[in-house]
Amino acid sequence: PLPRPARERLRLCLLTREYPPCGCGGIGQWTREVAVGLATRGHEVTVIARALDGPPQIDFVDGVWVHRAEIADAGPPPELPGGQTVPQALWDHSRAMFDEVGKLARVDAVYAPLWDGEPLAFLREPRWPLVVALQTTLDFWLDSQPALRRDDAWMRARGAPVLALERFILAHAPRLHANSRAIVEDIAQRYGLS
């Protein structure tokens, strides 16, 4: 990384379910590009992802600390306004990410994708400045999956709770970041936000 005086160096933590080379999701690839870019500019960057192919571990790759965390049962998931309960697996993941960030000595900001409700635990216990990254939402993804949108059982069990979770996060996130003007406009229109 480029030298940067300590007083100007940020300690940033980025969350993602998958981080290359483990997993192939678009959010993981985007997170890698952002993390390496910030590290190249002299900031201290930690990425926290799931341990997909083995035990939890910590590596230093391309100037970035990469924590692969184990996901454990986080207890009963919270209920959202309107009566929807957060799916257990999503709550377990968000809470595991929160707990892993808590192990770090200092964090100036956490950057978490909206997808799958990763920021939820950070909104419930606001210990660090939070930035929610906007990507394709479940609502947009369902446009390409009309059979699932019409599947009442799937919508009750998974779709409706995740849609409610996305709306909750969008309404309560202190900061939002998008990688394009188009996603800002699309989300603002679909979700009735300004």
C-alpha cells in the first residue's frame, strides 16, 4: 500500500458472504475491488466473509486482511415492523459478521451490502459508522423469477420476510452507497425513497 500517515489512515471493514477465490458472487467481486483499491490508497482494510471451504481463518491477500468467519446459531431472529420475522440463516450470518468486527481493535467504518440483510445486526447495535451498499435487491431479482413471486409458500417463508428486511434496512441505514446513478434511481422509484 502507498504510505499514508497514521492520522489519515482509516481502518475500514467490508462485509460479504463470498470473497474471491471462495465463491463467485458479484457482490464478493465488487467487495474485492473496493477493498484492494482502498488498501492501495494506504488504508487498513479488513474483509469479513463466510468460511466456505474449511475452518475459520485469517489471511493477508493483496494488502487486505481477510477473515473467513464461522456462522453459528445467533439465537432467535428479530421481528420486523409489520410482523415479519427475519429468516434464521440471515440473522445468523449478520450476527456472525457483527461478532467478528467486534474482535478488531479499531474500526472507523463498516461497509455492508443490502443483499441478504447483512447490515441488520449493525443497525440493531450501532457501535460503528455503517455504510450500506446498494446492489440488486430481492424485489428486482424477483422480476426475473416470476414463478417464485407467484409461489405463495415461498413468498411466505422467504420472499416476504426478506423484502421486509430490505425495506427496514433502507429506511434505517444512516448512509447508503451505490456504484451507479442507475441503481440509485431504480431503488428510489421502486421503494418510494428520495
